[in-house]
Amino acid sequence: MSTEATQPGAEPFTERTPRVAAARRLTRRAERDKTGRFLAEGANAVGAALDRGAAEPGFVHELFVTERAAQAHPELVTAAREQGVRVSPVTDRAAAGLSETVTPQGIVAVCALLDRPLAAALPPSPRLVAVLVGVSDPGNAGTVIRVADAAGADAVLLAGDSVDPHNGKCVRASAGSLFHLPIARVRETGAALTACREAGLRLLGAHGYATTGLDALDLSRPAAWIFGNEAHGLPPEVLAAVDEGVRIPLYGKAESLNLATAAAVCLYGSALALHGPRGG
């Protein structure tokens, strides 16, 4: 491993240090796509990234850490060094420049992009997949990825004009789950739906005006849940392509559920059926 800037007494990097400046540019999607790298900020995300790096050598390229953060999370610094990751001390100001939060934690990892080709993201005989179509809010996308992970989903596909899952807000909202399950970005929504159907999944489109209610649906069969844009829902051509449009019954006076909550209800409905007495 490189020992540059990791020796005791080494001066911490500033916001003007070239590697810090290069990492700062990774807050922009174009730079992430160009370099194949993104930032994981905070102890939770860094820990999950290093866990993945233990199985995938070279996944984490560099760890920037302030003195305060190094003292608070010595296990992360140790894990990074054991993996041969360059550990670079930085000033608080440099760390703030790498952060997209109001209160930076002072620890940021530079990682390889996580998304993979569609064919590689879907495992043989998947049982549960989440497909986001045109979802634009990174916080919502990250939360759905977290829910999908918790529900035991096999993959998450971001189709059409959906947000970049490596967006800082999406990474934080996923609470580490982004590193746990296969992620694919698929420009053509039709290709994502076709791949799910060919994998043996029933396509269920979450739609507030669907005739079929979630409470009337047999969820014990492997399924891909399709979720649409926060404001506009699923486009007509996608609704026409799914096997079943499904609405979540509302028993109170609320007009609707937000995307992340609806995804949680639908994905867990399937997860409970798949893992329960009927699903085995």
C-alpha cells in the first residue's frame, strides 16, 4: 500500500491538494461517470464500503479522514489500511468541501461505481426485484434501496430517466444498503421489464388508481415491483406492459402514500408471502 500522507506527523491535506480537489469533483454526476468513482460519506457508508471492499479488492480507492474522525472511528482507518487503501488525513475545511451535508462527519471514501450491467444484476431465479422508473428524488431512491435490501430483494433496477444511485443524498438515504445488493441503471425501461419477465418474475405496477388492491393479490409468486415518478407515477406505456396494476388500500383519510412508503408496503407484502408458510 502507499504510505504517502499516512505517517505520524504528516501534514493533513487541504482543500487545494490535487487529490482532494479531484475527489470534490465527484459530487457531480458527469465526473462520476467519467472516472468510474463516487464518494461515500460518513461512518455508516464508509463502513459498508469497506465491508464490500474486503470481498472486492480495489473497490475502495482512498479514505479521507480528519483527525477527529480518525479518533472517533479507528476501526475504519484500520480496516482501510488492512485492505491496502490509501488513508489520507485532511483538514476540517477539506472534509467540508468533500461533504454534501450540513454537519460533515469528516470521513469520506472514494469508491468504484456500484452499478453493473442488467444481465449481471439479475441473479438466476430471482424472487423479488424493485424497479424504479423515472424516479428523480435521490432521497426517495436511496430509501427504496434500503427497503429493498431489508425485504431481501435480489436487485434494484433504476430505469429510464431515474436519478444516479451514486448521488450523495441517495448514498446517505440508503444507509449502507447501496453496497449490499446488485444495482443496475437501465436507460430503456422496456429492456428492464423484459429482463424481469424473462427471469420468471411477474410484473406488478404500483398504481394508485388500479382496480386490483394489494389486499386481494396473491403475493407468493416471484415478482418485480415497478414504481414510478413521485409526481406523475408510472407512464401509460409501462402500465400497459405490466402483468397487474396494484393499488394500496387507504383506510383512513390520507389521499395517498409517498413513494418510499408505498414501496415499503409493496415490497414487504411480497417478502412476507415469499418467506412465510406459502412462500417457503
